Amino acid sequence: MNSIQFDLRSDGIVHLTLDNPTASSNLMNRAFTQDFLDLVETLKAVEFKGVVITSAKKTFFAGGDLKELIEINDDNAAESYHGTQKLKQAMRWLETCGKPVVACINGAALGGGWELALHAQHRIALKQGVVIGLPEVTLGLLPGGGGVVRMTRLMGLQNAMPYLLQGKQIKSAKAHELGLIHALADSAEEMFEQAISYINSAELPAAQPYDVKGYKVPGGTPSHPSMAMMLPIAPAMLRAQTKGVMPAPDAILAVMVESLQVDVDAALRIESRYFIELAKGNVARNMISAFWFQLNEIKAGASRPSGYEATQFKRVGILGAGMMGAGIAYAAATKGVEVVLFDVNQEAADKGKGYSEKLMAKRLSRGRATEEKVAQVLERITATDDVAAMQGVDLVIEAVFEDRNVKADVTKRVLEQTGDGIVFASNTSTLPITGLAQASSRPDRFVGMHFFSPVDKMPLVELIRGEQTSDETLAAAYDFVMQIAKTPIVVNDSRGFFTSRVFGTYTKEGMKMLAEGVPAAMIENAAYESGFPVGPLAVTDEVSLTLVDRVRTQTIKDAEAAGQTYPRGLNDDVIDFMLAQNRAGKAAGAGFYEYVDGKKKLWPGLDEQFGNSPIDFTDVKERLLFIQAIETVKCIDENVIMAVRDANLGSIMGIGFPPWTGGVMQYINQYGLREFVSRAEQLAAKYGDDFNVPASLVERAEMNKEFSDES
């Protein structure tokens, strides 16, 4: 038993210490499964009074080994099912052996870790540093180690839903309040003392509540009248959230309902079958690849230039206290960074700081912050209209109006105060960084740092390397993004960079279809049914057609300056018409949607102007997906984006590409490269040259060589 230390002490109590010898955390993998099976056989052969389970790691147990899970397929599904069942049967034996089993939880117990703790009849946790939960649904999976069965029986169908269907995580105090944790302790020593005391005082035979005759599930079983009224509408409510493209929540709900209609052992078998079915599917594989392996690579600095010591920023200057600047100030201040928030007048600067005040007040009202924490965050933000206050900052982030001349002017003014040796970042979403860097005498210290709105919610930051941006500057910018708990991707300079360029094809295709006569409702519903959080017309309203027109105007000027012709399309006709109707978007009170009393609905004038010529619904969905995937391949060919991981995470976290795909490049992989090229040819024949794929993709498809950072 290499990963479990067995110690039967003189008092008859067995101490089991979880201690994976090959990793910094305990994992539920094949080696652990075999060790646990051997442990149970050992326990069957000895006399013991009770069992205490604890961990030698900083965390209690990290959960399942995703490297093994991602290998499950049709060929080994039966073997994987039997392996899962063997572990669950061993856990079930320990749970029902009649002797008290206590889990002493010293750190995070997530996924398989919480499932391991759940099979103990008594659970004790430290008051600080412990978080529990079952986040498998966020990776396209369900808890396959008994988590669905036990949580549903302990909490009831309705109460367990947030923890199973949404992957909600909670700290030990909340878990204790809910009865999931039975006792809290200030130290590991106190946990052990409580565990020994519990075992010595426990009535035998010890049992789980649901194994005691007469136990009633909170809220009732599916046949209970109150449940019978709720359950028929639950799948419909779930589908409204998942749009039918996320199979895990549906499977979890099915296990929850089915498991309460049979005994525990049968319920565990049901859970295992659904678990294996999800694990061998494309969605789980896509999501595990993106949200675990690729995200961890980014956090480990895979796209950060090597050879430079980590930079820790203490004081940051932000130019522009509008929505973006105010959001960046909040993100930095909540992570301990002092902020100088500058705007052209004090009123505007104070309004920017007020954004943080509102957000912190909301956190305080919800119990997520103390008054002391609120005061600390707000004290870190200095709102000012005096550019001299920028002296002494470590980093400047410019977040002013999206205009080259305005940005150049403020850049020069601030660098006069700070000196040109500092890192200077521009939060532009489209303007090439190389051109903006001309306002600085040190373009090597100039970098793009594209945040997404609203900054307090959006996890991504796109770092743009200009032609002269140094590796040292890029590394420092990467460090700052990590310091404020955001996810950085790295791209090379070009118009629109990666995210805005690809996102532009989404909104453009939506307007193009509208001009073709495709009903607006069909376009928006196709987006929702594909898994996009917002339809292309709705998101254009959010961005505003005024901004779209401004970017278009700058693009036309740049094309003319380069002796090129701007390629006008059907989307331009839509933009011109909407602006002529004074329907610039949500902020203007009217756009593709009407906005009345906080509600919105599509403007009827769209069908009147552009007609009503429905096309195949699948075509609409795939046009929105394919157009972005094809543009991303072009970005890779042009070296705008260098890493597949950055493209995948950037597309999901930055522009709302459907998470079930695993990202824009993984979408091509899972579709099948040859199949993707063939389907793109069909779309091009029906809807135009925008769907012609680059030659590089045709060549890759002929070799059937998937996109990855190893190829």
C-alpha cells in the first residue's frame, strides 16, 4: 500500500494516512484503487475498533487522475467500469463494516477527495483552509466515486442540485452548517483528539444515516408529492441552461432521480454506468483538455518568455477611469496592489473609484468580505486628475478612448512623469501595438494588455507583443496578469489581435445572415443552441454599433493608406441601416433589440427590412462555429497566435466560444479534420468564400494531424 500508510495502534484504532509517494497531492488513480482494495482485505483480517483517515499532504485529496480518465474510450469502457465499481465496493465495505470511520479533513477535499470523505460516517475539518465540493460537472463529468448517490441521500434532491449540477464549492464553516461536516477544529491535533473521542464513544454498529432503517431523504424521494410536481419541469429548466450541448448535468440529474428509487449498491452501479458513458465522450475529453491540462500549462508559464525572474508589482497607474479602467483598478486592488486611477477631471476619477466601492459593498452584503477588507481595498485606490501622481508606479496601463491620437497624447504625458523605463501597457482591443508604441521612446517596454468587460467577471487577459516588445517586458506583463488572478494568453501584433479578430467574424456572420434574410430569431437561437452565451446580434448591441462603425472607419483609413481597398460586405449594409435608424445598441436604448423596462426583445423592423428566408438550422449553427474556427487557423498561419492552448482558452474565456468544444481549435479536432474541411467546402459553396479553408488546414487534414502544442 504505497499511497496509504496503515497503522493499527494499541488502542485498536487504525490510522490511515493518505500519502501519494509520486506526487504533491493524493489522486484517485489505478495505484490508489489497488492500495485501497489491499487495505480493505487487510482490515478484514484484523480486529479493530475504528478508523481515522487523514492526509500527509497540504490538501486532503485532490480527486481523480485526469490523465487516466481522459484515456477512457469505447474499447476499455467495460474495464474502466469494473475498476470504478471495485473501488466503490471497497469504500462501501468500509462504510458498512459496523465500525466507526472518521475523516479528518486538513485541506481541500474536491471531487474524489470529497467522495472519499463522504463514505466516512463522521467528518471533521479544520476551520480554516478547507474547501469541499464536487466540481466534476465543470469538466463534463459526474462524480463517479459515490458522490451523486451520497450527496442526494444526505441532502435531498433539491438541496443537492447546486453542489452536483453546478459544482458549487463551500468552505468548512458552511459545510458544517449544512451538516456535511460534523465537527470543526482549530488544529490537526484537535481533529485527531475529536476523532479518537468519537470512536471511543460511538454506538456500535456504526452506520451512515441512510443505512439506518426508517431513514427519510430530506424533501422526499421522487415519488413524494412535492418531488413529483418539481421533477417533470427540472429537465426543461436544465436544458434552458445547457442548451442540450452539455450532457453532464442531464446525466447527473438522471442519477440523482434513479438512485433514490433503488438501494445504495444498485444506485452506485447506476452512477458508474453514467460516469463511464460521460468519460468516454468527446465533451468530457474536450473540457478536461482545455480546463485542466491546457489551463494548468498557462498557469505554469508555458507562454511566458523564460530566463527572467518573476516580477511582483506593488503600485500600478491606470489611465482612464471609465468602465475598463475602473474594472482593472478593482481587479488589482483586490489582490493587494496599490492603484493610481487617473482621469481628466476629479469627478471622473472618483466615479471610477466608485465602481470598486459598489462591488465591495455587494461583497460585504453577501458575506464575502468584511468591513475591514472593504476598507483595505478602497484605501489602495487613489483617484486623481493630477498626472504627477503617476510618479513611482511600477506599471502603467492605458485604458482611454480607442483613438490613436488620444492614446499617444496621454502616453507621452505620463511617461514624462514616470520615465520611459517602466512597463507601459495599452488596453486596446483592436489598434496595433507597434503603432501605439511609437508614442514611447522605449517601444521595447511597451506591450498590449487587453482586458475584457466586465473586468471583475472576465478571467482572460490577452497580452500582445509589438514588433519591438522585449521578452523581459512580456514576461513582466505575464507576471502581473497572474498576480491579479487572471489567465494570460500571448499573441503577436496585428489588427484585432486574436480575440477581437475572431470575435469580429462571429458578429459579422450574424449580420451577414440577417442581410440574407435569415430571421433574427433563428440566428440568435442557433447561437444559444450551439452553446454561445450571447447571440451575435445581442452581443453587437452590447458592444454598440457606434464602436463597430468607429473600428470600421479606422480600418478603411488604414486600408487606403496602404493602397488597398476595403472589402465591403453585407454586414456593412446592416450597420449603415441600423445607424440610420438611430439604433446603435443597448446603451442608446435601441439596437437589434428593443429595451423596455429592463426587458429586451428583437426589433420587428428587422424582418420588415431584411425579409424572412429561413435556412437549414444546422447551417446557421455551423456557420457561427466554422467562421471563427477558420479565422483562427488563419491566425495560426500568420503567427498571430502561437499556441493551441492559448487559442482554445482565449476563445472560451475571452469571446464566449462554447465550452463543450474545448476551444476553437479543439472544435476542429473533435469534428475530425477531414470532415471539417469537407463540411467547410459545403458551406463555402452555399454561403460564400469566407468558408474557404486555408491550404495549411487541407494539408493537415490529408495527414489527419490534429492541432496540438506538440505538433
